[in-house]
Amino acid sequence: MSINNLDSLLESIKFNSKKIDPKLKSVLKTNLKEIKKEWPKNLPRGIIHGDLFIDNIFFNKNNFA
């Protein structure tokens, strides 16, 4: 998953509920457009294991490793 996948993810959501906000999808599209415009270029890339559960966190001399 990356910033480049968010457009298709947003398009795949079915916005059937008008109870939250009838303009929710357009607001999210506008916000996503701004996020993508300001997204940092040349970020490091790689595969990560992003779980921060207690059994996946390692410490070295009281520092998060």
C-alpha cells in the first residue's frame, strides 16, 4: 500500500450513507489531492513489518531498536 494506491481505494468505497455527510466522498477526494500534492518526494522505499505489538518491539539498552 502506498500513496499511489489511495485513489483506487477511495474509488472502491461505496458511500451509501448520507447520515455522516452527503459530501463525504468529495471532501475525501479533495483532501487526498492536497495530501498527494504535499507528499514528500524521494522517501526511502522498502518492505517493512509494521506491527508495533509488544512482542514485535525490541529494545537495546532501554532504546527502541
